[in-house]
Amino acid sequence: MPVLKANLIDVSQIDATHKVQLKDFVTIVCFLGNDVTANKSGLFNLNEKIYKAFTDYKQFQILAIYPNGKEIEVAQLKEEISAFTDMQKWVFMASSKEEIEAFYDAFSYKEPLINLASSKVFLIDKDVNLRGRNTDADSKGGKLYGYNMNSVSVLNGKLKDDVKVLYYEYYAAFKDKNKNKADRKEVGL
């Protein structure tokens, strides 16, 4: 699966006070923005189609980034999502406008954030690289950087498949390093 942008900034490097890291995790990143509830239906789609499918995988997380001052709205959103799922691998992180923009800009994605939000989610691998597709028929120029969380078919068809491919890459690499001793549980499968 193609690396669209290598060596992204880990969120722990932007602000050391964050207890969150991307290194060693397969992470789905979403940007909630100033209107936290604007993408609520997309977050529910993400929870149902992706989070629940991979919650048993090791080193998997969903990182939702939101602007400082939106803690009450985020607490309400977390409460609504937690009615349907165990939230242990959902990570919510508050950041300044500048930190959010700097992190998003590191993706080199041409579509700007609107009000610090995006309806797209991004797949980050364990080495903090942005993953996606180079030959996506539905994307301009063939490159798929972000997955539309408001589209169940995109989440179910593309993102779910891409996360599986990513985990298979880790499994195959592990198996090559440990001939005849490969255990799928070691890589989170």
C-alpha cells in the first residue's frame, strides 16, 4: 500500500504535553473543528464500520483532534458514541489552532481544513507515514489521501480494506523475520 507522505510530524512532537503518540500505532486521524457536532454522523459511521472492525487489533487507535475550548462539546460527543461502543481506543486531543494547522499541513493534502475540520479521515501507519491510494478511480489525479467518513461505502470498501492491507504488511514482515514462528497475534491480527 503506497506511502503518500513519509515521516509526518508525530503529535507528541508538536506539543510534549500531549500523552498521545502515532509511532507504533495504526491510527485513523480525524479533525473535529470548531463545530464538533458538524461531522457527528461521520464519526458514528467511523465507529460502526472501522472502529468496531479493528478494536481487537493491537496498536490500533482513532485520534480525534479538536480545538482548545471545545471540551464540553467533545465530552457530550464521547458520551453519545460510548452508548454504542467501548471507547478504549478512541483518543480525543485538544490542540491550539496553530498546532492543528501545522499537523494537517504536514499531510500535504491540497484540500484545506474548513473551520479546523475535515470530513475526511487519514490513515497513518506505525512509522508515522500517511497511507492511501495512488490509483483510486474516484479521486482527482488518482490519489486518495483521505477517506470520506460521511460515506459508508468509502469506509466499508476502501478504508477497511486499506487497514487490512496495512496489517497484512506487518504480518508478512513479521513472518519473514521469524521464519516458521509467525504468530498473527504478535502483529495485532
